[in-house]
Amino acid sequence: MDYKSLQNNPYVNNQNINNTPETNNDLLGKFDTQMFLLGALIGAAGAYLLTNENAQKNLFKAIAKGSELFQTGIEELKERFEDAKAELQQVEEK
């Protein structure tokens, strides 16, 4: 083994004197600006929705419209399935 190369290796010579892992001494850990801004935006949107009655009405209208469109789509799929099933029965009867 080449001991000279080990002496020049910063990872081998980097010894922790107390034999304890290095830790971040901050109480809350590492501050992440991007996550902070995301949380601030979500919090602001939540506060706006909880305090603004018109925003709540519009949100519930949008949810109702979306669920109506979803139900319409499900009904359309059921109709297509029944049509395909009827076509298969006609082919089998011939």
C-alpha cells in the first residue's frame, strides 16, 4: 500500500478530535429559503381563503363544477362501455 498517497488524502487525515459526529448546532436546523417561501405562499393562500367569504364561495363553485364535469365524464364512459358491449353482442349473434 502506498502510504505517501494516504498522507496526502484529506479524508484520511481529517480526524475528529472528540470522536463525535459533526452536527449543526442550530435549533431549527438548516434554513432553506425556497421551502420558507413556499410555506409562506401556502400560508398566505390559506389565510386568504379562510378570511375572504367571496373567495370561499368561488372555491366551492369551482369544486362543484369540477365534480360535475367528473360525473359527466363517468356517465359518458358508462355509455360508451354499454355501446361497445351492445356491438359485441350484435357481432356474436351474427
